[in-house]
Amino acid sequence: MLAPLQEPFMQRALVEIALLGIAGGALGCWVVYYGLSYAAESLAHSLFPGLVLAAIAGAPLALGAAPAVVLAALAIALASRVAGVGREAAVAVVVTTMFGLGALLALSPRSPPGIEHLLFGDVFGVTDGDLYAAAILAALVVAALRLLHGRLLIAGFDRGTARALGVSPAVVDATLLVLLAVATVVAVTGLGNLLVVAVFVGPAAAARRLSDRMMTTIVLAAALAVLSGVGGLYLSYYAGTAGGASVALAIVAAYMLSIPAGRWRSAVRGTPGEAGATID
């Protein structure tokens, strides 16, 4: 069990995945609570052309990812205004277009070797800059969610009366999406464009089955994300599988295990149905 910890690349990967797990698990609870799982996936996929352009130019991936997120958000806003086109349809069209554009760029002769790491991540190749970015992200997410906890609960629990309590649902939604976009840009380096959404949805969805109070759910989700990440890295080390894919597989396994655990919990408590987060 201790052998992988002697490897410098494994040590760095464990630190990276722990930081991303804390940020992704905590933020993911609000993503799931607000029904933004599809938005999280859409943001991740819309980054692809920016990531490819940054890789071709030899620039930091964040410099390509950030403009791509902004462009996708503006395109979705414009497409949603077209008569007869709903928001979900606009998101689907824009994200498909962005991802397709990224695929075309990736097939360009100027595309550097190893471009597949943009899709599936390279958690064993993180740099000092990646670790610093993940640490800042974890601190930012924890601080922001602590400050916004009450507003997030009010806007999510009863949007109709939120304004009467001095809370603007639109501002809360925008803040949450900005946090999600920043987290996605940082996490995509280690987990990849296709797999990054797993850390924002899987642990939170599992935690909701095991707790009915939001703060407890957040702590559980962060813990599950970190434990699943560590388990995935160990699987990758000993089985020789891809790091990002192994982490995603471990997160899915944790969610599957939460299903019978949640049912057993409900049976013991004598409450039918699934657990869900409530105000605390």
C-alpha cells in the first residue's frame, strides 16, 4: 500500500486529486442541488477548442480554456433568444459545435503529439503550476461556498420568495456558474475534457443518498471525491490503466455503492425514498 507513495509522480498526483476532490465535491453538491449537472458537462466540453489552440500555441491551457468558456456562454445566450429554441436546445447546439471544432483542430497537422491528454487528462504529469492552481481553487471554493451558503440555500429552496428575503436568484445562479467554470478550467488539466464532470457530479450524487442535511452532504461529497480519487490512482498504478479514467471509474463505483447504502439508510430510518439535502 505504501509503495506508490515512494514515487514522486504519484505523490504529486495524490495532492492534485485531493485538492480537486475537495473543490469538486463541495461545489458539486450545489451543482446537483440546482440541477446543473448538464451545464457542468456542457462547460467542460465547450473548453475543448480553446484547449487545443493553447496546446498548438504552446501556451498554458488555462489561457485557451477561459476564452472558450466565455465564447460558449455568449453563444448560448444568443441562441436562447431565437424564437422556438429553448435553453437546453441552445446548449446542445453550442456545445456540439464547440466540441466538433475542437476535434477538427485536434486533427490539424500542427496539433502536437499527446493531444489525447486533453480529452482524458494527465494526472500523473501535473506541474507545480497545476498544483498551485488546484490549491487556490480549493481555497476559493471553500471560502466562496461558506460566504454564500445561506444565499444558495434560500435561492435553491424557494426561488419565488428569495427576492423578498433580499436574495437575487439570478445573481446566485451566475455566481455558482462562474465558480463552476473556474473549477472546470483548473480541473481539466488533470482529469481531461471528457472526464472532469465526474468529480463535480458523482460524489455529490452519492452523498445526497447518504445524508439529508446540506453541510453533512458537502463534507461527505468532498470525502468521497478524495477517497475515490486516491482509489482510482492506486488502480491506475497497479493495473496500468489511464489515471483520469481510473479516477472516473472509482467515482462511478462509489455512486453505485451509495444506492444500496441509501436504501438501507432509508429502511433503518423508516423514511421511504431517497435522501435529499435540506436547509440547515
